[in-house]
Amino acid sequence: MSELARDTGAAWLDSQADAAQGITGTLPPRPLPDSRPPVEPFRADMLPEAIRAYVMDVANRQQSPPDFVAVASICGLSAVVGRKVLIRPKQHDDWTVTPNQWGAIIGRPSAMKSPSMKEALRPLDKIQRDAREAFEFALEEHAAENRLREIEKGEIEKQAKKLAREKKREEALALLVQSEAQGEAPTRLRLVVNDASVEKLGELLNENPNGLILVRDELAGWLSKMTQDDHQADRAFYLECFDGNGRFTYDRIGRGTIDIEHCTLSMIGGIQPSKIAPLVRGATRGTADDGLIQRLQLAVWPDDNRCWRWIDRQPDAKARHAFEQAFYRLHGLHFDDGAGEPPCWRFTAKAQGLFVEWMEEVQRIARADDIHPALESHLLKMPQTIAGLALLFEALDDQGGEVGEIATARALEWADYLRSHAERLYSVAVGSAIESARLILSRRDKLPEPFTGRDIQRKGWAGLDSLEAIRDALETLVEYGYATESLMPPTAQGGRPSTRYHWNPLLQRGEV
């Protein structure tokens, strides 16, 4: 037997002796902690009055969490505002924020995610439908104008020929240039996109420079596509769109070079916890840590509704009208700073004080030693989100010029609420070991005694498909006293030592 084997064997014998000695005085295991931290509940007064009543009315009738309807509404309204007005969160600095928002509503299947989004975004569909009818009429007029130009073109060519015979070449050339000019084709107003290539999306953004909103009933498909190697260029484009005021240029055979002057895109979609968990783990383990998940700043994961009752009543007509009018009013806003650019509002003095106080607090929390890097990145992106919300709330309150104390305080209430949901979101990665440990514990009767990590891997249990995940879960079980570990020495034929695990004897005797 090799020297390594002898040393390892001695260590194993010592550990076995220690384990045997500890049986008589075995301590009961400590309860595993809750792997899903609590979140702040949504409150109606977090919303401006213009949309508050209808959001709560929809949630009540559908018996869905009001969080879903509220976040979808905020994302939809942010897309309507787009680049009409911007905010500069500092009094003298030129840091500028576009109020577009990225949201995700997270819930189990049949949690009413899709119906909530559909009802919240219904006014956008109405605006687009009206715009489509106007576009079709404008297209007919444009076609008629082009036919008339063709008729006029023949007469202009006759005049150009006459001028050319008279050696008046410059005048003839000017006439021909005029005849070739075509009227600019009308463009269709778009607000919503569901499934477009980045090339087509770029063209739509150029046609709609105020911005668009990407709506995905199932956000998982889009997010998983962004993780694929052949979509990394698309991923880079979307990362640029989060900021709302960036530029992007791409070159494609067939389409040529397209310059997108304003990459302004809002986003909303629904996703199940089981679908977003692996994506969050990728962001926390460095495999996809470019900040895409952290850009879902309005990601909410409320508790499930456990009570259900039959509700059958008419929607609140007054509340619905006020809700729709909020969208139409923001859609009709036209600001101008005098130079053809959107104006930039700033905070009032009192509002500025509130924002600075909160900014200092969130920076302190984000930079603490005990915070996970993924959550740190999320929190450091939050100032842009909160400034944009304050601007949106001010616009909804029908004010103008400055962002006041009421709108800012409301946005800061969202900051606390959203931070609690972000902590729950990233807990699927940080707390995955606890969930996996709980799963192994619940199925311990299916394992031999003692058992190894390989025994668990062969079972193919959900979330335990890698030795790394299994090792993390087993370390958790050992830490909380549910199991002990021992090092098995190599055999006489050699090989590597292996770790075996023994259940706490109190578990075996059914005393806990």
C-alpha cells in the first residue's frame, strides 16, 4: 500500500472513531433556513392616482397579485413616454436618464401572469390599432402622389430635352433631379414588438425613435436564446438598449449598414421560477455575468395567492377610463427644448435631497463586504431605474418642468419594494444549496447508508445534475448537523480517497 494510502487510511480510522464516539452524544440537527427570503407586499398607494384604481380592480377580478398588473402597466407607460422627456438626476452634472424600464413578472404556472400583462397593456394595443388605420390611409395617399409624379415626370422630361437642345444643360439637369425626387413614404407608428430579429428591430427603432417595448408572454424563450453562442451579437445589442440613449451600428450583407440613433427599448414578460433559476445561477457563477439579468430591474416575484373565491362582476368603468386616458395623454405629449431635442427635467430642491439620501444608502448597501456580486450589480443599476420612475410618476401627475417631492418619494417606495424582490430573485442561486439539501433530506430513504455524491448523481434528481451542486448541498447538510462525512481510504489497488456520508443517528431512529 502506498504512503498516501496509509496516511489516508489512518485519517479515516480517526474520523470513524470520532464519529462513533459522537453517537452517544449526538446533537439534533438545526432547522434549515428559508431559502426564499420574504418580499415587501405591493401597496396601492405606490401608484399614481391615474392608474391606481384600475390596477387594483384587475388584480381583484383576476385574483392575481397586484404586482403583476402594476409592473406591466409601469413598463407600458414608460414605453409611451420613451424619449419625450428625460431626467438629469444631478443639479449640475449632465448624467441623463431615459425612463424606459425592463420588467419581469415571476410566478408559477397559472399564476395569471399573461392575463395581467394583457390587461395592463391593452391601451397600447388600442393606440397601435388607431395608428395602423391612419398608416393605411397615408399609404394610399402616398401611392396616389407617386402616380401623379409619374405623370408629371413625362412633361418634365420634354422640358428638359428642349433645354438641352438650347444648350441650357444646368437648367435641364435641375429639372430632371426634381422629377426623380420621391415623396417620403409614411412610416407606421409602432409601440409593441413581440418577436423581431435585431436587424428588423433596429429598423423599427429608426422609424419610431421615441422607443418601443418588447413584450414576451414567455420571457424564458428570449432569455435562453440570449445565452446561445450564435446570439451573442444580439445580446450585445439588447444590453445597449437598456440604457435608452445609446447608439448602435451593425453591418449586414443584404441590409448594408444601419445606424440606430436611439436604442430606446422597454421590456416586460412573464417567467416561471424554475425557468429563471438557471439563468440567475449563470449570472452568479460567471458564465453569463454581463449584467443582462441585472437589467430586469422591475423583476417581481410575489408570494402566491393561496385563497381563491368566485368573483364575477363588471370592470370598474370609471377606473378603466382613467387608466386608458393616462396612456393616451402621455402618448400625446410633445416636449421640445427649442433645439429639437427632448427636455431634461431635474429634481426640485426637496426631491433632490430625498434622492441623494437614498443614493448614499443604496451605494453603502451595494458595496458591503457580505453582499453577493450579482446582487451588488443589480443594486448599482437601480439609481437609473428610480430616477426614471420618478420622472414617469411626475409626468403621470400632469406636472411639468421639474420632478417634485411626491413623485420622488413614491419612486423611493418602489426602491425598497424592488430591492426585496431582487433579494428573492438572487436567492435561487445563493440559496440553491439549501433547496437541494432539503430535497436530498426528503429522499434519504432512497440512498444507501453510507452514501456518496455519486449515489445522488445517479438518481438524476432536479437541480442535482452536477457534482458541484451535489457537493454544495451535502456541505449544507453537514453544516446543519443532518449528516457527517468520512474519508474512505484508497483500496490496495490504489485510486483516490472518496468521501462518504452518514445520516445523523437521530434521523435514523426517527427522533427528529
